[in-house]
Amino acid sequence: MENIIKSFWDRNKIILKSFFIGMLVLLLLIPTAFILSLVNERQSRQQEAVSEISSKWAGSQTVTGPVIGIPYTETTTNDNKTSTVKKWAYFLPDKLDIQARIVPEKRYRGIYQVIVYTAALQVKGSYDSLRLSELGVRPEQILWNEAAIFFDISDVQGLKEEMTLHLAGASLDLIPAKFSSDQFKNSLSAALPAVISSIHGPLEFSATVELKGSGDLLFVPAGKTTTVRTTSSWPDPSFAGSYLPDVRTVMDSGFQADWRVLYLNRNFPQQWKDNQYDLNKSSFGVNLIVPVDSYQQTTRSVKYSILIILLTFTAFFLIEWVYRKAIHSLQYLLVGFALCLFYTLLLSFSEYIGFNKAYLVAALATMLLIAWYVRSILRSSKMALFIGMLLTLLYGFIFTLIQLQDYALLMGSVGLFITLGIVMYFSRKIKWTEEK
């Protein structure tokens, strides 16, 4: 019986060793899964830091307005009972022009960096006229003494100065929730001057807004023609919302972006009554992003861990059988643990020195450790150099895939095809079974 087992092992030892290595690769996916969970945990802590700073500074900002709201009465009869109900009619400006200068600031919570901003907005435009008759509202229904103008800012905590709107020669101090309607419940608002009811020509307005925020700075295209220009010294903007800028210039010294949006492009009318619209669905603007998120890149690196482990073990396997160098199973396991520890080094260093430098440090440390170990167990500087060069190529290949996100699939497919060809070339002389 013992001879039968020994004979079976001698004839199939390469296949059995290959099977064992495959199982070992799958086993090493367990620690990499824990590492991936650790990355997600650290990323969650970063997001908590961002949320904490944003809650104390100001959150994402969406600017809407100005919008004129005019209440009117409507009489209804139900079961021979007559009742009078107050409703609102809303009017958007014909021209709206916004010039935004955005000044970014870096804030820190522990080791985490958060980008916030201060924006100086110059808002101006005009109403050609208020066409109440087009909405079917009769003059005697209008409550001019309750007419208001609304200017909505999503997070008023970010206001740095009192806001004054200049309209038709009058200066209106906008106050949070002074007037409230179904469409604008908590907006900045002010009473319209009584003289507005007798003006039929253009109503020009202007305002200056000093605003703090974090994340997005968005604008609702409230004008029949809305033009927005944003400028900033931040070199890595992300343009967000329903419309991309018509013209944009992005340089290392900052960016400038221009939008021009017509009322035909949005999903709400120029004036309406008895209805509510989600104006924010048509908003657009910019987000001052941190261009390289080390946690996302580390996550992508961990997802390639099976490739690194498999190719490294394949190289050890070929060395073992082509060059007749015995490598113990425990030694495979120790090398696998070293390959897994690369990702914890990458994660920890990237929080302090950035992903690219951390990748270099972690890869260099891992390559030197494994090369030294190979030199010790195989007593061959040539083999140690070979393994070191192999790991250099592997880590360089993975780093390239991470950087070239749009071409990662193409580069990965070509790289794996070439790698398979190399493995097939070196394994062609292996006798997978040995006859007696």
C-alpha cells in the first residue's frame, strides 16, 4: 500500500503541487478580504470627518433665484359653501447673470483633508414684466401687499454677510423664512415694494452674496436666459448637475467655466401657479474634488491581489520544477503573507504621504523582503534577482492599470495575454506526469 501511494505521488506530484498552490492562493484571499474591509473602514472614517467639518462650515450649496411670488385669492364653492383660498403665482427673471469667484480652503480633521470653499457671487438680471393675465389671474384677486421675492440658498449657515437685493431702485433685506409658500418654505425672502404693481417695464435687480460651502456649488437656471461664470484657483474641478459648461479652461493655476442655459432646456416653466416644481433637478455647477482618492486607489489595488499572488506563486512553481529548486509549502505561505502585507503598508502610508509615494514604499519594501527570502532559501542571487525583477514588473503593471482607468481593461487584457504566453513558454518542458 505504501509503495502504491509513493508511486502515485511520484507520477502526479507536479499536478498535486499545482493543486495545492491553487488552494493556497484561494486561502490567501481571506486576509485580502479583511484588508479590503479595513480600507472601507478607513474610508468611512474619512467621510465622517468630511461630514463633521461640513456640518460646522456649510454643506453643498444650491442657489435659486430671485423668484417673485405674488399671492392671489381664489373662490371655490363646495356643497353650497363658498370659501376663499390663498394661492401663489411665481415669476422667474427673463435674464439672470451670475459671476462666481470660488476660493478653496483645505481643512483637516486628524490626518484627513477636507476641501471647503468661500464663494463671492455677483447676481444681476431683469424682469421684462409680470404677465399675470397669462396665468388667468384677475387684478382684483391679487394681494399686492403680501407679494414677496424669494432667493433660495440650500444651507443658509454658509452666509457670511447679510444679503441685500437691489430691485427697481429699492434695497430689500432678505431674511430667512420671512415669507413662506409651498414652493419656497424656508428661503430668504423680502416684501416687494408697492410700486412694483404699477411698473410695466423692465425690473432690474442685483445682489452680492458671500457664501461658504463644501462639495457642490450649484445654480438653478431660473432665468429665461441664464448665464453663469465660475472661476477658481482650484486646479481639479468636477462639473456636476444637468448641464456641462459651454466653455471651460482648466489649468494648474485654476479653472474658468461658462454656462448659458435657456428656459427651453429645463423642466419647469417661466411662470406658473397652483403647482410645485423640483427646481433643483435642473441645477448645474462645480465640485471642488480631491483628484486622487487614496482609498479608492487602494481598493482597486487590493482587487488585483489575486493576480499578484497567482503570478508570483507561478514563478516559484516554475523555478521549483524547471530549475529543480525545492520550495517548501510553508515557504509559499510566508511569501503569500508578505504579498498581503503589501496592502496594509500601502493603506497606512497613503494616509500620510499620498498614494503614489506609498505605493513605491510598500512595493520596494515587499520586493526587498521577498528577494532576501528567496536568496536565503534557494542560495541563489540569480533567483533572488529574478524574483525581484518579476515583482517590479508586476507592481509596475498594476500601478499602470490603476492610473489609466479608461484603458485599464485593454491594458489588463493585453498584459495578461503576454503573461500567459511567457508562462506557457517556460512550462513547455515540464513533464506533468512521470512514468515508472
